[in-house]
Amino acid sequence: MNNTDPSFVIDARTPQPAGSADVQAAPSPASEAAEVGLHRPLLVKTKLSPPSNARTLLERAQLCARVHDALSRQLILVSAPAGYGKTSLLVQTFESLKSLRLAPAWLSLDKEDNDLTHFLSYVVSTLLADHPSFGHGSTALLNSGVYVPPGVLRNTFINDLHAFREPIYLFFDDFHLITAPEVLDLVNTVLNTQLAHVHLLVSSRHMDNLPLSRLRAAGAVEVIEAKDLSFSVDEARNFVSQFGSIGLSSTHAQTLCQRTEGWATGLQMAAIALRSRPDIDHFLSDFSGANRNVADFLIDEVFSSQPPVIQEFLLSTSILNRFNVSLCNAVVGREDSRAMLDELERANLFIFALDTERNWYRFHHLFTQLLRKRLQESHPGLARELHLRASEWSAAHDLGFEAVEHAFAADDVDRAAQLLDQFSARLFALGQTSALTRFTSKLPPRVLERLPRLQLDLAWFMELTWRFDEAREALSLVRAELARRYKGIEDHHQDAERTFLQSELAHREMMLALFLDDVIETRIKAREWLEADRTKEPFMRGSTGTALLLANREQYKCEGTAAAAKTLSEVIRNGGALYGIAFHESVVGSIFFLRGDLDQAESAYESGRRIAKQLHGEGSPLFAMPTVLLAELRYEQGRCDDARRLLDTQHIAADLGFIDKLIAGFITRSRLAVLGGDYHEAARCLEDATYIAAQYGFERLHAHILNERVRQLLCLGHIREAIDLFREVRYRPLLDERLSPGDHTTTKHELLALATARLYLETGRETEAVTLLKQWYGFVTTRRCHRSAIRIGLLLAKAKLALNNRLAAQRLVVEALQMGERGGFVRSFLDEGLPIIELLRHIAQMDPSVQPFSRSYLEALIAAGTGAGDCAEPSPEPPPDLETIEVANISNREIQILNLGARGLPNRDVAATLFLAESTVKWYWQRIFDRLDVRRRSDAIKRARCLGWIQ
């Protein structure tokens, strides 16, 4: 499925070519379309203007005046059963507002509008007709050609309404046809939001699913009901005269009005019937039968009075929700449908033109229901044949939704299945995922498993929405079907359909591996897909190349990134898959970050943010991906306030894309919480991440969480809890893997090695820590992955200090400074705490002429580490009252240990200096922690300085 370019769904609902009266471009302001290169699908133009009769509607002056008086309210609801003139009143109001140049917008609703993307496409299109500056955010989303979560669409549309300050009068006709929760939620959100300039005028057969209680309490709704719409005697007489060309006496009019209870459609049927019944008294006498339903009686009168050819035409076309001449000819089996439609219009037989050119029509909904009932009673079985003809015509004219619906109505499941397989990509790209799901649920498993194109589209949707088990099942069905279909047939690349299906299946399987974060499998499948070279389809080629970049990054293969990124970006842009650029730039930025080039990483992230903002808006999951990654980069640069601001605007959830966003978001938020002294919030962030990692089996996310939890626990002095972490069931399988780097090493193993080395340093296994970290340091520096080299090198420096090898530790920090200056690395140094800061201070005393980094960079790090920067770490807990702590409570030995600790000496060096066992030093530290009510060395030293115990 090519769901990358909305232009491939062009004319998905009408047979006319572009530029005809029946279609119009989907929402896309020219400036925005030019900026991001959007394609513009076509929508059915007839839905965007009111239906019309050949004759003028009877004016409802009092009701129109009532509506005008209520125009300042948020909602005007016209609610009544079928046939009471709801649409007529809205049409008259619409034309009145138009004459006042108030730019009303109209949308005739149908069952297809129960997809939010589909619904909003029409809403934005009808608003753009007279408000060309409206809705840049919604327009970008709707033209992005990719599934957008309902919440993003809703929020973006609401933001567009907020930003647009001109009065909006939006008409929804037949709102009772809307049942989809996400569409109802959008409309309710509009009504529940303080948008004084937005006014909805709605017709519906019921008042369900609208927040009327709140609106009534606020005086923000006007409700016009059946009793208000009922015709008066004078209106009834004028109405019958207009439609039947028959004059009624006041008595006759009063009788007819009583019998119909002022029901507009009943009066219209009576007027038509009276044309062939000149004896009005006799007609009214028949009409008074106590046990006859008014509608049944009147339809009998109206229908029976028509010539047989008209009767046949009415019954045959009653199965159609809308129709034109060509469709009528195909269904009825005639060639004179144009003349028939003209005759129906002349006779006012409940027919409405849906466009000013009178190409498309529909019957009154109640008339349609009555005709269908009569068709079933008089010609059982004919409806099936008529639906099949309509399905065939619709399919031939690329009306996939209608083609499938008619096939199901004909109870031809096999045909419906075939059409679903044919049109699934188009329906998916139109945003009709709800319809696809509904149609699919009607198919028995034996049929569903034989539809590879439909299954591939469903699998892609499941992957995008992180429903991985369902995606696996769909792909498994496709594999089985292709094996069955082509069993014993050699593949010589001559069968285009077979080639494309195999290529699409391989692509979906590769992308599933990517979303599941199986980077080894992703790399294998991506390489195989590209080497097979079965298709030049740009979306699949671009996304596969991007997936390979990510998989290579995870295995520290980062060479040639800039050239490859540029080529792939051109492929994706040329294919129109602009949303893929946001993914692509996020991956490219992360590679530059790993290489230590933070400037290029930032540039890539910002590029991804620009595209994502144009396509999906700032509140979207697409925008969140490069934004959260940028926040991680800002944190590393020491710009913590910027990082917080970026993260505060984004919701980090398992909803779209790859897990880099989750790692960056949760780990950065947790570290920022630590800097703010809120260890409870820091732990909560990691718990949230752990839940997602466990839910989806994300091992790389688990590894990042483990490393960060160990780091934080050790900072607090909670060694026992850190040890217990390594015994948890969720981490045991990971830690049983080989921790030293090798052929199949990934960044997951790096984080596990870091966590293990940290624990080694606190449990007397410094030599093992050095051995493990040296292997990793050599591995990542050889591959020029400087971000990893910096953090591994700094931890290795701490391990060297623990072994009393200060010279080696200094050399490692110097190398880290050399790599870090290029990108402006800050937090990698500061987050390792006092030992590294003390080494930085010592290096600052060395001869600057022999240092391979600038003095200003070193001094900035030292300043940040001593509280001069914007990320200095506060005490994690409120300090006790210092006056209650007396010097008498502290021993000379503890003062000595505090002084040595303040100089950055590790426990081993402190023990050697004081001729103590290392375990004894740790015991003294615990006593110090208890006396000062702290949980880590840095806080004990700070408080000791406040008390004047040490300098």
C-alpha cells in the first residue's frame, strides 16, 4: 500500500475527472501546500452545498426569525422525526446568512462521515470555501497521507478554531447519522470549548450525544422541535397549493392539517395525491381511516398515481443513497434516466438536487425508506440484483466505499471481499479506518485470509498504532496466502502483482521488527529488501533506508551518515511521504548525537520538528518524536530549562514511531527531576517507562532504565537496592547475555555494561569494572561513537581512581574533554558527580598549552559543577535544622573522611590514606549519612561545609 501520497486517492468518490462540478480539492491553503509540497485529494463537492428543489421552498418566516435571533448561541438544534422540514429550515437560514455575507458553511452528512479524518476533511473544506485563511494545522494533517490519531486531529482542529477569530456558522444536516465516538467527541469538544465566534446549526432526528444540559444551563442553545416545525392551517393551505396546484378551503386545510398534525412530508404527499383525486372530500374521508398509518396511506396514494414506468424507476433507484444519470442507467437498465430525473423534479416527487449543475440527486430520506419497504414487499429478491449492479458501477468509477456497501447489501460476501482487497489502500488513505474495520468484521475468516492486500493494509495500520500481535497475525495470513496462491510457480519477476505483494509483505515485516526494536532483525530484513530491488516505490524505499540507518546506529555503524541521509531524504520527498521526513530526521539526528556532533544532530531534529509541525501540528505524536529527542540533546548541553520546556509540551506515550522517543523522554525527565531534588518524581518516570518496556518487551528500554535506576540509587547510597535490581526477573535474561562487545553488540549491551560496572565499583570489584569498561571504550572509540566513548570513558576514569591510578583517570577525562568540546557535552561530565569534577579541577591546574581542548570549555564545566551553571544539583531532601547538629556528635575520624571525600578520593584511596579497611570507610560514611540525615556523599560534604566542619 502506498499511503504516502494523498494524491493517489484522487477522485475516490466520484466518476467525474478533476475540475468537474462534482469534485473539489481537499483542504489545502495554497501557501502551505507550496511550502511542504502537499498533494490535494478530491472530495465530493455536492456535500458542501445545501440540497435544492426545482421550486422555491415555502418560506417559514417565523422560524427563520427565531433562528436569526439565536445566532449568537453556540448551538441551534433543529430536532424532529423524518419529514418535518428540518433541512428546509436550515436551507432557508443558510441562504439568508449568505445574503447577509456572513459566509455560512454547509455539510450534508452521511454514514461515511463516521470516520474522523473523512469528517474533518469535509468540515475544513466547507469552511475554506469562504474562509481561505482557516485551518493551516488541520489542513496539514489531513493532507499528510498518513494515519493521524483522533486526539491529534481533534486538538489541532480546536486550536485552528481558537486561532481564527472571524464568525463561523457551520451547518450540519442529518447529524443523527453520526455515531462514531471520535466524531461525536470532536463536536462535543467544540461545543464545550469557549468559542464564542463558532456557531453550529444542526438538524437531527434525535437530541442524543450532544451536551444539551450544559448548553441550556449556559443559555448557549436554541432547540427547535417537531411541534415548532408543524405547519399551521394557513401554512398548510399555501403549501398544498404550491405543490399540488390545488386550492383548499379553510375547512379542508384545517382537516388536512389535523390529520397530518402539520407534518410537512405528509402534506406534500397529500398535495401530490390530490392531483389525481379531484374529489377532496372523498380523499379526506379515505385519509381518516383509523387503523391506517399516515405514511403508508400517503405513499400508496402518491405511488399508485404514478405511471408504471415512474413506479419502476422509483423502486429501482430507492436502493441508492445518491445517484446521477449514469448510475441510474446502470441500475435500472435504461438509457433515459436524464428524462426520468427531470420528470421527478417537475413533479416534486421528494427528490433533491445535490449540486447546482443538477448532476447528483437524492430522495427524501423518509421517501427512500418507504420505497425500499415497498420494493421488498412487491419484488422480493430484486434488491439484491440492483445492489450488485450498483456495486459494479461504483467499482468501475473508483467509488470503493459504495461498491463495498452495495456488495454487502446484496449479501455477496465474496464480491465484497474482492472489492475490499482492491480498495483497502484507498480507503485507508482517506482516513476511513473505521469503515475498513467494520467491513472486515463482516467477513468470515475463510474469506479474510485470502485477501493479501487488505491484510497488508490492516497490518500497517496495526503497526502504526502499536497493535503488534494483530499485525503479526495479519502478516502470517499474507505469507500463507501467497504461498498457497503461487505454489509451484517460479518467480521470474514477470508477475507485477506478485512482485509488489512480496515486496510489501517484506517491508511490513521489516517495519514490524523496527517498531518492536529488534534491531538485528531489522538490519537483516532491511538489507534483504533493498538488495531484492523489487520496487522503486518511494515510501517503502525511503522508510527501509531509514530503518537500516537506525539499525546500523544500534550496532555502532555510523559511517557515511550525511551522504546516506541526503539521498534518502530526496527519495522520501520525491515520493510525497513528507511525514516520513520527520521520522528520517529523528533517526539522522540520533546518529549525529551518537557520533558526538551535537550541532548537526540539533539541525536534523529541528528540521524534523518543522515538517512535523506543518503536517500534524505541535501537539501530535509525530511532532513529539523529534521534540523529545531535542530535549535530550538540550539536557546534554546543560540547557536544562530548555529541556524542561520542550518536555512539558509533549505527552510521552507508546503511540507512534520507534522507542528512541520513549528512552529520551523518560530518562531525561527522570534526570531533570533529580536535578530538582524530586527523587519521587524521578522514580515515577522510570516506573512509567518500565511499564511500557514490560508491556511490549522492549529490551533496550529496559537496559536504559536499569542503568539510570542504578545510577540514582548509588548516588543516594542505596547499594543494597541497586544489587536487588540485578536480581529482578525482568533484568536477569538481559544480564545473562554477554556484556563485553562483539559481533552482535548493540547499544542495549552498552547500557547493561554501564549498569554492571557501576555496581562493580561500589562492591569492591573495581578490577572487573576496569576490564569491562576498557573493552567497551576501545570498541566505541574505534567506531568514532563519541557520545558512548565520553560516558564510558568517564566511568572508566572513576574506576581508575578507585584503583588509585589518578594519572590514567586524568588521561581518560582529557580524552573525554577533547571529544566533548566539539558537541558541547556537559551533563555526561556532571552527572558522574564529584570524582569527575575534582579531576576537572585538577586538569585545570595543568599547563593549558598542552591541552587538546579550550580553556573556556573546561572552566564552563567546572563552573556548572560547582553551582554556577543552570543545572547544579540541589540537595535531594530538605536539610535538617543545622543548629541541632553539634560538633560533639562527629568524630575526628569522620571529619578526616569528609575532608578526603571532598577532595574527590574514592573509598579505596581514603582507606589507604587512613590505614583503614575499605569496608570500615564505608561504615563511617553510613554513620555520617545518619548524623546529617542525607543519603549520598555529595550532600554530606555540602552540609559539613555549611556546619564549618570542613573547608
